[in-house]
Amino acid sequence: MSLTALRYFNEVIRAGSIREAADRLHIAPSALSRQMRNLEVTFGLPLFERHARGVVPTSAGELYARYARAALLDEERINSEIDDLKGLRRGHVRICSVEGVVANGLTHAIATFRKRFQGVSISLEITGTESVITAVRDGDADIGVAFTSSPEADIHRTMRLKDPLFAIMIAGYPAARQRRLSLSDTLQYPVAVPRKHFGIRTLLDTRCRTAQLTLNPTLETNSIEALRGFARSGCGITYLPRLTVKREIEAGQVVAVPLTDRELQQATVDVCVLKGRTLPMATAGFLNHLHATLPTLR
DNA sequence: CTAGTCAGTGCAACACCTTT
DNA sequence: AAAGGTGTTGCACTGACTAG
């Protein structure tokens, strides 16, 4: 089984369409179709169900997809280790993270790591918690940094840091006089929240359900920066971990009032990788660095 | 070096299905 | 019914490899 066939197969699974996968691979659909047919002949059973709007993996296809992903990740690791043997100290680390951890956490970790290992390049993708987990699972990211992620069978949490949610607002805001606030208290004011599929939003929604509260946000956004801006401008209250607004607090632009709701106090920042995967040296090195750096930034 | 073989690919055309 | 999107098939081409 050639690595090319594995790559092709992997791309078809990801695209859910032979034509779309062929586009991404810059080959003709006919070539890809034949490669997939050859794989099926080799295995002696179909790997896809063909439909008018694409292909869906059969159970054999899903099984093979797991193998293909693992094999391709292994290939990457081996390439990286060979680079190390050559003494090149090269490598590439792909990180997928929630936005809140980036400004005051990840960028510092990346900068200090790059000072020591200049041959290692890093790519950073910003998205919501659910997409972070998906990226790690699909092999699109080596390391995921999520906010209060749910346990997943194929995801290994390498570090979990407590990072409670606070009510964030300007110092002169009426609610800022309180030493502590419940979520219910804050809902008397205009609030800004992240969109669904963000870890913070999931926590807020869960708390609203258990406390039978109704969330009517003034602003709903997929940008943590927009939430910070909402609080900074005195428009109302938003909910973020302290680390996310560390600089604004230190500059006196906003205050962080502790929230009394237990669910919101138990929020965490999670660093995760694909379970059972042997990480390339550059990735393992950055992961260790991240474990050492993140807790010191709080 | 040459000729043959083979795997992989692209183009054009086709059938099938969904959407308008 | 027409248009558009899908996967598949036949044919031809290319490049790598091998035997003579």
C-alpha cells in the first residue's frame, strides 16, 4: 500500500467527495476514482458508499481511515526524526487553539520556544473548542489548546489548568462595586458572549439551563477581542478567564469580578494531543515547553 | 541504448441523481 | 424538463523500471 494511496484515501474521507478531493490534490477525479477502486479491489470489499452528492465511508472505510491517519502522522514523525539525525534541528509544529489563550499565553510560549529552537517553524490556527478537538482528531493539528473540553475517547489531555470565568467590565460599572457576582446578577445588565461551539459559551449555556436562566446577549460574537472591546468600552459585562484579560486588568482598563456559580469556577484550559500518537521531536519539545510556560503566566 | 512493460494520470464522454 | 453536480469508463500519454 503506497503512501500516495493513503494520502489520496485520507483526502477523500476528509472531503466526502472524490471530485473535491481531486481538486485539493491537484489531480483528475478519474485518477482518484481509480486509486480508490484499486484499494477496494486490494481489500476485497467496498470502502465507500457512492451517492449522487459524494461518497460516504463504509464501516471498512472508517476502519481504514483510522489506520491511514495514524500512518500519515507516523510518516511525519519519521521525517522529523530523520531531520534531527541530520542535525538540522528542523521541524514544524501545528497548533490549534481557542483565541482566549493566545494573546497572553501561547504567543509568549511560542516566542520563548523559537528563541531556543530557531529551526522549528510553528503554525497557529484560532478557532472554537469543538473545532480544536476536531483538528487534533483529524490530524490537522499536532497540539490543541481548548477551553473546558469534554472527555473524548481518542483525545489525550496532557495538561489541564484551572481557569475560572470572571465577569469582566470597566471599573466604574455599577456591578463592579460587588466583590462577587452570580451569573444571574450579571444578566440584569447588557452582556456579550461567544457564539455556540465556544467552550465559554457551552459553560454559560449549561449554567443557564441548571439555574433556569435566560441568556439574551446584547452581543454574540466569534471574536474574543470583540468581547474584550465590549467590556472595555463600558457597554456591559462579558465572561472571560483572567488570563485572557490579564493586560487590560493590569492597565486598569477593566476589572474581573469573581463569579459564584460553581460550574463557571471549574472552567479549565486544556492542552491536548491525539491519543496513542508518537509525537515528532519538535512537537514533543514544544509540548514540554508549553507545560512549563503556561502555568507561570497566570 | 533500445524496446517492452507497468503504474499513474488526464481528457472526453457517459450515466445517474438532485435541484431548480 | 433542463441544468448542474457526481462518480465511472475508455483511450491515450508519460515516466520509471527492466531485460536484452
